Amino acid sequence: MPRNHEHPLSEAMDRRLFLKRTAVAGAALGLMGRGLAQQQPTADQVVQGKNPKLVVLSSRPVVMESTLELLGSERITSKANLFVRNNIDLPGLNTTEPNVQPGWEVEITGLVDKPFKITVDELSKLPQTEVTTVLQCSGNGRSFFNPRPSGNPWTYGGVGQVTWRGVLLKTLLEAKGVKLDPKARFITMNASTQGGAQPYEKSYPISVMEHNSAMLALGMNGEPLPAVHGGPVRLVAAGTFGTANVKWITKVEFTEKESSGNEQVPRYRVPVLPGWNTPILPTQPGSRYNYTLDNSRSNWGANINSFILSPLPGSSVRGRLVEIRGVAWNDGLAPIESIEVSVDSGTTWRKAVIEGDHGKFGWYRWVAPRLLSPGEYEAMVRATDALGRTQPLNGNIWWNERGYEWNGVMRVKFTVT
Amino acid sequence: MPRNHEHPLSEAMDRRLFLKRTAVAGAALGLMGRGLAQQQPTADQVVQGKNPKLVVLSSRPVVMESTLELLGSERITSKANLFVRNNIDLPGLNTTEPNVQPGWEVEITGLVDKPFKITVDELSKLPQTEVTTVLQCSGNGRSFFNPRPSGNPWTYGGVGQVTWRGVLLKTLLEAKGVKLDPKARFITMNASTQGGAQPYEKSYPISVMEHNSAMLALGMNGEPLPAVHGGPVRLVAAGTFGTANVKWITKVEFTEKESSGNEQVPRYRVPVLPGWNTPILPTQPGSRYNYTLDNSRSNWGANINSFILSPLPGSSVRGRLVEIRGVAWNDGLAPIESIEVSVDSGTTWRKAVIEGDHGKFGWYRWVAPRLLSPGEYEAMVRATDALGRTQPLNGNIWWNERGYEWNGVMRVKFTVT
């Protein structure tokens, strides 16, 4: 493959972002120069345009999380407040500005009758679809596992709700008159690595074309896709964990088997009993697991989850009427049917009211009004979908060596005055 | 294979049960002779020793279900009250009496270093293990799917709790010094068909040896295994649906792949999205599905479920203190953490009290005391386990062409006087 196809980004980005990258690197070096090697630079120093309230977990590659307060402050998570989990250190892309590259090419190949390449410019002229999804790192909540698995210590902020705009893979194949071989069972994506990193290759089950509006996304929240979030083009499958929503897409390959690359196995997997009725196989906390394609599955569909966004943990609120508020989401395969709140340690649960519109893959905003006398409280929330999938009371039941897919019932302590 | 191995049963049974079988056939013919072709004979006429209150769904092969009242009347379901779902018409075995055959041979073969045969007599001299399990037909509840799938119209009675006694497969292999080939991923069982029926072959994932106490059972509820329930020897895997607990075992084969026989596919399967976080793939009610080993899974681990056994549907009870009672169970992979009852259409749920001891694979007896004024009520029950698996409010979400694995929230209407 010619270098200018494999790394179409590097030179253009070099020109465009030279000054910004230099500025960020300088800021980071400045901090280290002050002898604060363990202190991270602030989010806006690491990625231009990010809210400094985001918490930086790593600056190379960039990993930063949002906060419960920021998540509760807007209906759609703005690009300034959205978490970042990059696996590849691409300093040239550390900005929320767009990555304008009309000539960027995506190759569609593998088990199709006519492989082809398409540029971002051509993609932008095909029919566009919008979908609002909950984007979440599969490591979100990792800090709550005990013992703490290795990896970035996410709390609750590795999640956000964003609106994508792009071309459905289905639409693209139809527009090009390209047919899939019936043997195709996976979609395997390749990210541009700018030549400086290991190949980043991930597979989805091909069913995401039907169930998850899989698309080549060019836009986010009504703007061109920010560089740090995968611009100019990202593969988005609504309802799946962030890890499978590969950024800076160069190749989409239809394959019979899932990738056996490092990002597919052993990374980003959870133990399973093949064919059993359980989303993960519980393993002994602290134990090791020899991940294979057979005895584990990739972080694909997001498991059901719900957060309390107000009151904030440790806060004081005025009584007696307290509105407990938050969000809930799942993989979109079936609607969330009830979101229940308990303020008596789980003895009684009462349905919260689901507010306003939510897309199939967006989050459900809910409010649970309670009459509470002055005192200390702990609220718990639990979402259940129409399939009977809910959250474990103690998320540690899912302890896994790599700390993925935490969805334990959230508990928030607050004071009513 | 010599005839006396393949069909070790027929002659001995012929001698032993000649009179009983004749009597049953006579009773059945008698009813038909009275012009009641559509009326089934009673349970005790079809299977000697069964409670006539059981509901006969088919007499050849024998299919009969128990009732909520009978299930609530005893802690361990007696052989008289236990449902029967036979796939093979074996008139000689239609009795709850034991099937005494010390010379009956089971062949252990496939991916083992030393294949061997063992008789029931030899099995009875190895260390025995007892396990109490919920045995349930995977078609139990089929009648509640809408539109009604074809197959036996089970309501709630295709379930019971019994205590098995037998030799763990693990113990057996150890005792014989036999090692499994690491390639072995399934256990494939063969039932004796007495030469008169199609082979009945089923596979389990090999993990049932570790997680489900898979055993060659020789006894049930402290007695030799009744003939109609699989005597002299049945493969039992605690926590799995009845279909995989193959009766009249002649061969246990360790295999790399699951059987592709008719009983394994397309029968006894539910649609799945491979690798997704959902126990079944929801399909459009009334639609067809082309079952393959890839796009579906066998009825293996029982999904979580709970029944109200008192008050009975439509009954009147004295108030104000009403004790709502019932049972709940799952596949035993993790404990059931809460069993909740609602009497206000699901707006509030309150934890029931779990009573007494229950094994890992047995059912949990629960009681929810409520103060209820005279009037009409509808109680709902929902069990949730430590893995966050619960029941759908509307079980029809799992509608599948063959009507398996119903576990919708049970609703019982009753009157308080």
C-alpha cells in the first residue's frame, strides 16, 4: 500500500496543527519542568478546546474523563465536555477543531463483490443519517472494581451523549451497488496510525449494520467531526462501547472471522461461558483469565446502566421535596422499561418518571421526586429494559482482570437540610 | 454395536412392565372407545404412579404438567407430582417405579485418552453426590406467548424441584484415570431409543462439568430413578433446562463441536446475536427464523424466573394480612439477590423475604406479607440475581417461533375479603 494512502493524514495535519501541537507539548513540558511529574496538565492544555474541568488520566495518548456535574449540565454532551480515550498518541490531532481532509480515503474491502475506495468529500455527498448515541468507554467505572484492575482509573466520566451524522454502511454499499458475500460475519476496521503506532484493528459483528445504524460518521453535534474524536471520519455503531467506534478510519473490511489483533484479543474483552444466558462470566476478583476468542467476547453492545446526576455525591440539598435526577441507557436493542430509585438501601424501589424524548440509542433522562425530611440519605438507581436486563446491586460481581463493563447500581450519599 | 448394548432395555422392560403397559394402553383405548378422541386420559392412566391432577398434554410420547397448587404443596416435588416431557414414546417406561437394570451400560467415549463402558451396578459403587435442582422444560410457559407457537401448550407446570443422586462426570473420569483431550468442548449424550425411535442426541458445553455438577444420576428424591424420569441412568446438569438432562443414557461422548442432530438444531434453540449482551435475540412475534448453530443457541442454562404459588389465580383470601408466597430460581451461576413483589402494577416493588435454605440450584422460597383491604388485586413478582439478570415485564418480548424460555413477570389476580 502506498505511504500516502496508509498515512494520508500526517502531512496535512502537520501543517494545520503545527502550532497547536507545539503549544500543548510546551504546556506539558512546562509542568514537568516545575517538578510536578506526577501531576497531569489540565484538559485544555492537553487537547485544545476541552473544558479544563475534565480530568486528565493520561496525556500521551490522550485519556480524559468528564464529571457528573458536567454531564448533568447539558442535554447533548458538547465537544468541550466529552471524554477522550485515544489508544494512539497522535499529537497532531489534539484539538476539538475539525480535521479538514476532503481527500482522505476509506477503503471498503474484504468479502464484497467490488472493493472500492471513497473519499470524505464523496461521502459527504451521499445521503446522511443522524443518530444520537451514548458513547462510553468500556473501561468506564473501572475504579469501582476491587481489587482495582490495571488500566486508566475511570470513575463515571467516560461517557457522554452525542449526535453523529454520516453515511450508513448500508446506504454506502447500496449507493455503490456493492454486494456482501454471505460469508461476511464481521466488519473489521482499521484506524490510521500516522505511521507512528501499532495498527489499530477492531471487529464488530456484521449485525451492527442492521441493529446499530453502523455508519461512517463525518459530523458530531451539528459540526464536522472534531479531530480528537476521530475526524475526518469515524466508524460509529450506535449502542456499542466506544472501543468499537474506531476513529480516523482508513479501511472497512468485511471478514468471516473477527480480527485476532491485539486490540480484539486479549484487549477489550470480558470472560463468557459460550452460549450461556449471562452477559459476562463471573470470575474470582483478583484472578487471571486466559482470554481467547472462544472463552470471552469483545466489548460490543453496551450493558444497561444508569447514573444519578443530581444531587451530586456529598452535596446538601433543600428539602422536603427533592428531585433526584439522572440518565439511563442500554444498547438500544430494546427500550428501557423502568428506572427505579431506592432511598432505603434497596428494600423498596419506586419508578422514576422518564422525561422528554430520547432516541433508541440515546440516554433516558429521569426524575424521581421524593419528600425527604432533613437528614443523611443514600439514593440508588437501577434501570431495567424490556428484555429483563438490569444492573447488579454490587457491580464487583463482574470483576474482570481488565476492568471492563462496570454497571453496578450507583449509590449517592447526600444531605437534606 | 451389538443389539444388546444399543437396546439393553427392551427385553428386561418388556418382562417387567408388560402388565402395566397393557393396562395403560387399555385405559387410553377405553377413552377413545367412548368417542372422546380429543379428551386425554388422566395422568395416572398414562403413567403409573402419577397424580391424576397432573394435566396430560400428550400421551404418546408422554407429556404432562403439574399445577401451581401441587407445586406449592411440597418442598421437594414428589415423583407423583413431577411433570413429564418425553420425546420418545417408550410405553414400557410409563411408570414412576424404578427401572432395575444393574447391567445397563453407559459408554464414555470421544475425546478421551481411554474410552470405556461402565454398568449401572459399577456406577452405584462409586462415590455419590446429591444435588437439588429445579428441573424445567424449556417450553414451560409457551402458552403465554402470543401468537402461540406450535408445540405442547405448557402453562406453569413444566417445572419441579427434585434431588438427584449420582456420580459426577468429574468423579467418574478421575476414578477411571481417564483424561480429556483439551480439544473437548462439548459433552454429547445419547439416549436409548429401544430401537423404536430416532436417535436422541444432545450436547452441553463442557463447562457444565465445572459449573453445573454434571452427573450420571441413578436416584431421585432418595429412591432409584423412576423409569419415566430416565431410570436407570440420566445425565443431569444442575441449572440447565430439562431438554439437556437426557434420560436413559447409553453414551456420553466428549466432542469438539455440539451435535448437529435434529434435537440440537433446529429444535430446542433460541435466536441470539453472537457475542451480544442479551440472552435471546428479540424477534417479531409470528415471524420465522432460520435456526443455525451460529445464529441461535441451545436451551442450556435456565433463565431467571419466579412464580407466585399462593394466592392461586382467581382465588379469594382473607385480609388484611395476606401472605403472598412463591418460588424463584435461575441457572445457579450466581445467587438470586432480591425477589420483589408489586401490587400496584409495577409502580413500587418491595423485597420479599427469602425463607429457609435453598441449594445453589434449587428454588428460593419467598414470602411477601402485605396488609390489604378487601378488594381486587393483582400481584406481580420479579426475581433479580447478583449478575443483574431479571425477568421482562412482558415475556412476549422473547417471542420465538418455537416458544422456548418464557420468563415474563407472573401476574396473579385474587380477591381479598
